[in-house]
Amino acid sequence: MVEPPVEPLQEDKKLYTLADVAVHNTANDCWLIIEGKAYDVTRFLEEHPGGDEVLLSATGKDATNDFEDVGHSSSARSMMQDYYVGDVDPASFPSKPTYAPAKQATYNPDKSSEFLIKILQFLVPLAILGLAVAVRFLTKNTD
């Protein structure tokens, strides 16, 4: 019986949780999560073509969509390996929240303005129509 080859253990490869990576969220210590991998991009902040704010805004979450939306080049993707620090445990991510609509109407402290608007929406067109009829009637009689 032939056994499959065993991959050598990688001593530098670590498994992090989302919380572990999320604490690295400053310009002096900046980590990103892209496609389930953690990257320490602190030394790349000043070199990033989009500026350091873009990278800092992507900390503490899965930045895969942010990364993919920009459309990075293949050279940018190959550079990522220089900043790789380990994998991120997918079980540490929160499950996606489901949308729950509000159970009560929005608060409107001035109910009278709502009523006044409804009245004006009815009365203003009616007044314009009445004015048009009056002008037509008066101009027709003077001929």
C-alpha cells in the first residue's frame, strides 16, 4: 500500500481569528484579511498607490471584496506573499446578519406638519384650478 506524500510542516504559518487580526488597525500596526489570509501591510502603507487611508479603512473585517473591487494587477497579487502572516479561521467570522425591518413607524415629533402637507397637497392644485377658471371667465366676458 502506497501512502500519499506528507507535506512538510510550515513553522511560520499561523492560524488567527478575526479578533486577533482586528486589533492590528493602526498606521503603526495594520493587518488585512483577504481571501481568508492575514497580511501585515504596515510597511506597505506609505507605498500603497491608493493611500494609507484605503488600507486602514479595510481593517477589522474581511477586505476581500474591497480588494477585488479595485481590480489589482497580477504584480500586486504576487506582492501579497511578502506580507502574508497566516490564515484566518473562518469560524471566527460572524454569521451574516439578516435584515429585520423596523417594528414601529419612524418617530415624527410634529404630527401637525404631516397633516398640513396633506391639506396643502389637495388645496393648492384646487386653488390654481379655481384661479384659472376665474381668469378664463373674466377674460371671456370682457370680449
